[in-house]
Amino acid sequence: MDVSLRLPILSDAPTILSWENNPENWEVSDNDSPYIIEDIEQLILSFQDVKSPSQLRFMICKSETLLGAVDIFDINYDNKSGSIGILIAEEEFRRKGYAAKALELVEAEAIKLGVNRLKALIHTTNTKSRKLFEKMGYRISSELDKTNAIEVEKWVGKEL
């Protein structure tokens, strides 16, 4: 499968802005208010030349086509953990294996950063995401009644 990850570049800002401001995507994220282009540009610039980032975003690409994004965030270098979020932005690219491949690739990036444990928070209504993470070896670590979500985790590197 010809899927790759790359860091975002400034010319991606309008596309990322449209994804971030799509209310349908808010249902599966913790965002509930729109961004402006300057917010996205600042985010992109924050990923450049950082030796120990607390967040990284990768664009999911198939050749030159942007399929979505995958983030590693809340990176804690002391306990070698981070959280992960993934979006395949357009319906036409979903359920084709791109998200699974992107997770595989971002797990390798996490290991390069020294992150050995990845967690994801999944809304209980987001059954497609839950199935994806379970298929990729993530296991439920807790159920969060207050947020109607589950937390899944996976050891991607050497367990402590």
C-alpha cells in the first residue's frame, strides 16, 4: 500500500483548516470551536526543528494526495508515553486500509522518539475507530463514563 507520512508544510494550512473546522470531525475530537488560518500556520511552524516535541502531526499521503493526519501528542519522555489521534478526512478514503497503514507508520515514528506506549481516547459511539485500534493491537485500558469514551493503549516499543 503506497501510504506515507510527512510533516505538514505551510501550503497544507488551508486543507488542515478545513478538516479542523468541519463540525463532523468535532464529533470524534475534543475540538468544539473553529480555528483561523493563523492558528494552523503557527501549529505547522511549531513542528519544525524541535528536538523534544510534546506534539507532532504527520500528514497521511498517497502519492501527492492528502488523505488525513495522525498526531502524537501529550508526549511524556519521562514515562515514554504519548497519545495518538488519527483522521482520514474524506469519506472516499475511509475503510480502504489507509488508517491502519498510517498507524503502523506512526508507531515506528513514536519508537524513534523514544515513546514506547501509545494511548488513544475513543468516543463510545465511534465504533469504526474502536475497531481500527483493536485490529492494530490496542487494548482497552479504561472506560471513562464522564466523557462517554474508552481509552485504548498499545506498547509499541520495549515495555518498561
